[in-house]
Amino acid sequence: MLYISGNINYGGRITDEWDRRCLISNLKKFYTPEILKKNYQFCNMSIYIIPSIRDLESYNLHLDSFPLTDDP
């Protein structure tokens, strides 16, 4: 996933090598084995967790519950 996101999807649009390194460093914070753990949180806001949902409709309902804008 790191290679696909960092080098193929986004990396191909980044021409500066330092910007690409910055992107890969940021993605490494999100693409870790810990995200597979139950109720893993990406940040301190409890709304942004990976739910233990198995069907597509429930995922869509969960995503629709996110706020349209976040506080700074």
C-alpha cells in the first residue's frame, strides 16, 4: 500500500525528490500494522477509528456520520 500510494498514485505527480520523501514519511505514519488492531485511532478524535464493520452498507453509514468540516 505504501508503494502504491506513495510512488504510483501520488509520487508520480511529485517532481521534487524532497517532497516525495516527505510524502513517504507521512504515509509511513498511517500505513502500519497497528491499523489492523480493533478500534485503532488515527488521531485523538474518537470519531476517526477503523470500525469493525463487515458489510458495505454499514461502512457507508459510518462514513456518512463524519462531519463535513473539522475544527482546526
